[in-house]
Amino acid sequence: MSPAIGATLNRVDGRAKVSGSARYTAEISLPGLAHAVLVGARIANGRVTRIDTDAAVGAAGVIAVLTHLDLPKVATQPRLLPSLFGLAAPGESFFPMQDDAVHYAGQPVAIVLANTVERAEHAASLLRIDYAETPASTVLDQVREQAYEPEKIFGGLVPGRNTRGDVAAGLREADVQIDQTYRFAANHQNPIEASATTAVWDDVGRVTLYDSTQGPTATQLTVATLLGLSPTEIKVISEFVGGSFGSKAMVWPHATLAAMAARQIGRPVRLALNREQMFHSCGHREEQEQRITLGARSDGRLLALRHHKLAITSPFDDWAETSLESPAILYPIPNYEGIYRLARGNTITPTFVRGPGEATGMFALESAMDELAQQLGIDPLELRLRNLADVDPSTGHPWSSNGLRECYQRGAELFGWSRRDHAPGTRRDGHLLIGTGMAAAAYPHVAPPSPQRARARLYSDGSALIEAGVSEFGTGVITAMTQVGADGLGLPVDRVRFVGGSSEMPNIAAAVGSAGAGAVSAAVHLAATTLRDQLIAQAVGDEKSPLHGAHPDAVTVEDGRMRLRDRPDVGESYAEILGRTFTPDTEAIGVWMPPPPDPGYGMHTFGAQFAEVSVDADLGLVRVRRMVGVFAPGRVLNRKTAHSQLMGGMLWGLSQALLEATHMDPRLGRWANPSFNDYLVPVNADAPDVVVDTVEVTDTVVNPLGVKGVGEIGIVGAAAAIANAVYHATGRRVRELPITLEDLL
């Protein structure tokens, strides 16, 4: 039997998805279903003075109109805590429709319920809402003078300031300095499936939520906290999710509002956000700027890094994506200072967006590294090789695994980096300027602090069922965990079925921060191997078994047959021992306790990105011709799905570099381009040739299988590689994302 782990198994849920039998949240149909439409505030700051509901209530099919005057108060104010913890994880420490205050445009101020969604939308348009408007601040330039340095950010998990050594002294010692500011537009996640929740209460006061979420348990615990219920009174089902990229990692108010509305009218309610509402209801990557001061000796050795970030946050939370953490450890810089500064504005609390922090922080650092290489006359790849970090610079701990040098070398080989012209602006293809660039990638390996659990059950016919409460939101978790379960039990993959998507299954923290593969695989592996060992112990203790009296360590399992390692002809199958003992099924729970916050190792995933671009010399139009990414994500569970995730991340990096920007209209305090017509993302015609490769490195620290995850590392460094290639093509350095035609004309 070929090893199950690492095989290029096709998605086991692929047929269900392409045939339409996979049901998503907004497709759940229940008897008596009512449709809810949220009405958002049209101002960014102030209060609601009057809501005239008469026309809406009188419209055909309308069941109810709920406002802050009708909706009950929540049991407790939400506390911002990232969903990785496996606890309640509201998206912001604010819950709407509790009073008349308006803090940001789009904040829910009413819910219209009707017997069809079209009737609910029509009735919503009939509401007449008056406001007392107060001047709002919605862009960074309006609030930068009020910026402050928070003690902690990111739900209280990350210090607002981090230092080592003496940066001022290091910069004085440097022969060369780079001091530049890099600016970033706000971004939105925009999954194809907009967020939705369907809520139904039973006769004894329990509610079932069909929710589009990255973590069923996170939704369960959040709604329970807000409604003052026990988690046992809430069931969350989330089998298939049509993408997230961070928008469904935290639990936003619509999930609880759906439950409240369903209880209020006494019938099931579906609340589905529309595309425009996705721009102001589920967080975003905040508008920000980062200043990098980098000092080095003439031979390229880095001496000092000062990295400051300024970002706009909500009125409620000290949230900034963690842009400074990975740049702080990528190079062995003895003198470092990282400081976050925040300014409050009239916006929803920002949140996770794929590569949250690393995608922006590494753009700033790796652009500065390219500038340094040009100033020193050193090849950009050689500069990075001269500054490899043998240990974690922030702690001095060894890496749990690294592989960055191998990524550089393999990427350069695949890309043909050695053939690169050093001088910018020297290579042409007709009227096109051609350039190449590269950048490093780093993403922290994070793990939930709570135990992760999975269940393995073996049936008397020799088949197995693996269960864990994780959603399938496009990453291939169902497929990969089928492989992990098969590997642990010693079964063919076609004899194993993995099921997730329910809070009633063993608890798994939300699959965020590229932690899902490691956390879920650890629990599944332990469940499978625990069950395997139980059956081996049963066999060696059974007088009727051919394995009776053997030492358990001498028994191995292959194709569902337990046998002696040294005498493969001696043994019996799982089905035989269960049948003989009249056991229809048997099961085991696997519990994985993640390593402590400081395990004595630096834990990061590393990679290298390479890009070639063409720039139209007359029009400034940038096209990415090809990309190469090589990554060291530990053990790869499924090569096909892993490479798909990495390729998707790289293409998102292209999108970040050249297309994606959400523009705020500061006069109205609202997003000016909340649609796919105006928010630009790449289509197939924009996609270049993409080569993805992995360097598998052994890691015995992060989890039992040495899995680091690949969901986000693919985006990190991609935008910097493209921007560096644009400089190489044109000789013009752009320090703002996205890079536009105007920047190059």
C-alpha cells in the first residue's frame, strides 16, 4: 500500500461540489423559512433619530421589521478574542442595534423579515430612517495626528512595541541606510460565497444555526455568550463554505442577529449578506503605512531595523494586523525596534485577511532589501543569502525547522535567476520593458492554546469514520484528513470517510492562521493511532487471535490487516477481530495538546518568491509573465491540494500588488467601490505561468506529523517580488500598493 500521507489524492468532496449536491448555508431550506435583510446605516457617525416602518410593514409578504427598539439586549458585551483560541470570537467588541448610536457606515440599524428575499429587499427600501449626523473620520490622513501607541494589539495577543539591541547605535554604525515609507490601500476578502446564517429554534429553547464560518465551535460559543445560553443549547452546522480568506474567521453580528430574529418571530430565518454588505460587515485589511529604516555594512550584513506601522482602527478595538512580527525574525539583525501606532476612525474593526500582517510587512521589508541591494551593488538573492538567520533572532532559540536556503536555491534554479541582468531598465521585448524580482517569505506557525480533539470509529466491515468539528472552506481539509486517518489506521483511503462541519463533533478551534492543517491532523492522527493501538492490544490479548501473545510493538497494520512485522503471513484483519467478538463498531478520541507559547524553538514557515514582469513603456501597463514559489511547510499532507493553496496565494499576491484596493469616500464615510465591478481582482487572463515547489523539512516540534500549513505563506513575498521586478524593468521604485498605471507614467 502506498503511503496515504503526501499522495496526490483528488478531492473526495469534488464530485459533491461540481454536481451541486454539496449544500451551502444559503441553500438550506426549512419549512416556514423567513428571509431577513439587514439595513445598514447610511452615515458613518451619529445616531438614528427616527425609523418610519409603516410602509415596510404594510408591504406584501412582510412578517416583521426589527430595530433597536424591538431587539432584546445581548447578555454581555462581546470581547474581542481571535478565533484561534477555540473560544467565543466576536469580530469586534461592539454589538449593533442595542441603541441609536451609529459608529460606521453599514452598521446594522434594522432587520426586515418577509416570506421571500425579494419582498424583504423591497420592504427594506421602503424604510425611512432619519439621522443626526456627526462629522466622521474614515481615512488615515484624517486621524494620523490623533495616533497613539497601544499596549497590545490583535485582541491583546501581540505587544504594541518590541525591541532588541540598540537601533540608534546600529544605524550609526551602518555604512548604508534605507529609510522609506510604504503605503497600503485597504483590502477586502471577497469570497465567492457571501456570509449567511440560517437559524431555527426548537420547542425547548435550543437553536440550530447553519452558518458560513471557518469555525463551527467559534460560532457556537460566540452566539451562546451573546444570548446568555449554554453552548449545549446551540448547534452549529457548517459543512461546506464557499471561501473565506479571513472574512469568516471571526463571528460577525449577523449570526447572532439571525438567531435573535428567528426567536422573535417564532420561525426559521435565513440572513444572507449581499455583496455590498460584505464590504462593511465582516472586517477588512486596514489602510496603513509602514516606515522602514534599514542599516547595513558595505558587505551587506544587516545591523539595524526600525519598523514602524501606522494604521486606522475602529472606535472600539486596538486592532492591527501583525505586520511587524515576521520581518523581525527573518534576518539576524542584532538591533531592532518595531512599534505599532493606531488611530481611531469610523470603521468596523479590521480583521484577518489572508496573510494578515505578513503580506504587508514583508512587502515593506523585502522592498527595502531590494533597495539596499541596488545601493550596495549586490545581487538581491546574494544579499539574502548573506543574511540567513541560523536561529530565531528574537529569542536565540533554534528553529523547529527552516529550509529557507533550500527554497532560495531551488527557486533560483527553477526561475533561471543566474541569467538575470543586474542593471534595471536594460531588457526589452519590443516596446515592453522586462524585469525580474524576488523576495523572501515567512509566516509564523501558530497553534491554538487549547486541546484539539477528533474521533475515529472503526466498523465491523473494516471501514472507518473520522470526525472533527472543522469546516471545509476550500482548503481540502476533508481530503487531507481522510489521508491522515487512513495512514494512522493502516487502511486504504477508500475505506476511510472524514466528516466535519458540526459543533456536535469533537472540538477543533477555527482553522485560521494556517493552523488548521496542523491542529486537525494532529487530533486525527492521534485518534486513528489510538484506535489502531487499541485493536492491536485486543488482538495480542485474545487467545483466538493469530497474534496472541505477541508484543504490540511487533505488530504493524497494512490494508486493514494487523500482522507481525517479521512474519507478515501471521495476522488478522480489523474486520475479523470485530466480527469474532460481536463488536459492530469501536472508537477512540484523539486529544492533541499544542506546544506551550514558548517551546524553546522558533516556529516559522519560510519560502522564496520570484517574478518576471513586462511593463508597457508607453502605457505603464504591468503584466506578470511568470512566477516561481518554493516553500518549506514541513510535511505535506496532499501534494495536489497543498500546491493548489500555494498557487492561489501567489495569485492573490499578484492581485495585492497590481489590483486590489478598497477606496473610501471621506465625504460620505462609505466605501466607494463595494462591488466586483469596481473592486479589481485577477481573472484567468491575468494569471501567468506559475511554478510551485516545496522543500519538505522534518519538524518534530510543531505537532505529531510535522505539518506547518500552506494556506497563507503563498501570498507572503509575492507582491514584493512583483514590485521589485517592476523596478528592475523600469528603474522606478513604487512604494505603494496596489501599483497603478499612474505610478509608472
